[in-house]
Amino acid sequence: MSDAITESGDPLQVVDTYSGKLYWLNPPSGTKIDLNHLNEKMKNRTFQHDISDQFEDADDLIIPQVFEQDGTMVKTTTTDNVGLVEFDHQEVICGDIVLDSINEVSYRDKKILMMNTTSSKFLIFRQGDHHYLAILSRRELAEGIVSVFRDQFTELGSIINKTRLTSDSIGCIRESLDAVLMDTIITDYDQTEISLTRIRGEDYQDTSVYERMEEGKVKSHMFQSDDLVSDQTKTISIGRDGLVRIYSNATLRTYLELLKEYVVPEVHRDASSSPSVGAWESVSDDDSSIFVQI
């Protein structure tokens, strides 16, 4: 594994509080993803989006020259530190995505456009017969990154699909981790008068109060488990839209283990999009395509 990141620089050992959204990859029929080629295609990519039309009527907005290119305003997304790491005898792509966010500031009665950069880690891994993409950021940022990929990363973008977890699936994850409930949001009641209920406490999963609330469907669970890491209590949150958080300090390796061992087995994969024409064409036209024939 000549391209793998060495153990001393293993990003999976970095400790943080990780939160991310899980997607699954749906390659063209009769093909599978070549992780090595995808790793190469992910390196040092730059995607730029012309956002000039968003400010056509903003005559009083001052736009610093640094945010303009050839007379247009562009919003940039880049990938960095992309490489292969090893997890449980399998290769995983790990890297960073840096993207611009737009802000306006006021200075002496003038409005000035500003752009900040936000960084997010990502993981691409295989579990069973499918590959998954995890973008480690808040929900809105993850969806923004996926939108950029879908628009500008021809091969990868059109095969990214959302994952979902049912109310029962979230319950199974909690049970697999032998976890103690701390916070639950329940929605989708038959009664139109009730939009949602929320329970906070500790170890209430077997109480009559919780059983009555289960007339609806669990939207998210927050719970504590000692099973994910030996001799350490981790606070975890799982949402129906594939948002997975570890509130306690943990290594990225631990977060990946949570996804692979506990979340993915319960994930439902709905094919909400199909591979683009460009993705199909790359299968036969490019020896370095991220797809190979099965």
C-alpha cells in the first residue's frame, strides 16, 4: 500500500468531537468503484462556482478584488490531504474539503462582501457490497459539499445518494451498543394536533412514559454507551437522515468504527439519483476511471 498514510501521520488517530452525515455511492450497473483511482481523482481538486448573479442588484455592496476572478465572483471548494489509510485490513480514503462561505460586514455605513473558509473531513469506505461517503460537518455544510460534487465532479457527484434510518433501525443501533437513552425526539404522530415530543432524562427506555411516546416514530436518539470504546463512556446521537455524532472526545477511527459496525448494517439505501452520462462514459473511455467492470 505504497500510497497509504504512515501510522505516525494516521489521521484516524486524531481526537475530536466528530459529527457527520452518511451517504452511499451507487455506481453504474455492472461496475464497482476502484478506490485507488477514486483516491487519485480526489487529490488537490478545485471546484469554482460563479456567484456573480447573486449580487447583480447589490449596487451598494463593496466587493474586494481578492474575491473576483476575471471580472466575476467565484466561490471555491478544494480538496486537500487526501490519501489512503488502513482500517480493519481495508483501505479507506480520508481527506479534507475546504469551501468558501459568504458573509457581509458593515463598516462605516458601507456593506462589504467577505468570504470565510470552512474545513470538513471526509471518509470514503466500503462495507459489504457498497461504498459510503461520510462528510464530517454539520448537516447544512455536508449537503452543500454534496451539491458541489453533484454539479462539478462528474464521476462521483451523480452516484452520491442519501441514506436513511427508520425509527426501528435507530432503536436497533442503541440496543447493539447497550446504550442508555438521554434525549429522544419523536415525530410522525397520527394525531395532527401533535407535531413532536421530546424526552430528556437517563435510562428511560423501559419506562411507561417512553412506551406511550412510541405511538409516534423516533426522529433521533441521544444515548450513552460503554461498548464502543472499552472503559470509556461515549455520548452518541443518531438521526433518521444519517446524521451521526459523537459528543465525547474520540478518535476518527472510533467514529469510523461506529459507522461501519453499528450504523451501516441498519442503513436503508434509496436510489434517489442515477449515474450521469459522464459517469457512464468514463467506464470505458478512461483507464483511470473510478469505475471498473465487474
